[in-house]
Amino acid sequence: MSEPLEKILSKDNLNAAYKRVCANKGAGRGDDVTVDILMIQWCSQKVKWQSTE
């Protein structure tokens, strides 16, 4: 994985992004992604990442 991608996908960065979305009450912008949808997507992706380790 490339260094910029590792920084983007770091636990600290993803947690900070999630907190910003929650603080914004999950108001969808251009992508209409709510907090609930985001959590489902992240959990699904986490399972995929763990299965490749």
C-alpha cells in the first residue's frame, strides 16, 4: 500500500473523519452518505481487510 493511502486509511484518520461526520449529524453532502451508511460500509470493508492479512 502506498504511503499516502496508508495515512488516509490509518485508524486515527478514519476515527477523526467519523467524528466529523457524527458532529455534522451525518448530513449527506454530494454523496448523501449518512452516519449509518458510513458505519455499515466501514465495518464491511474492515472484514475484507482483516481477511487479507
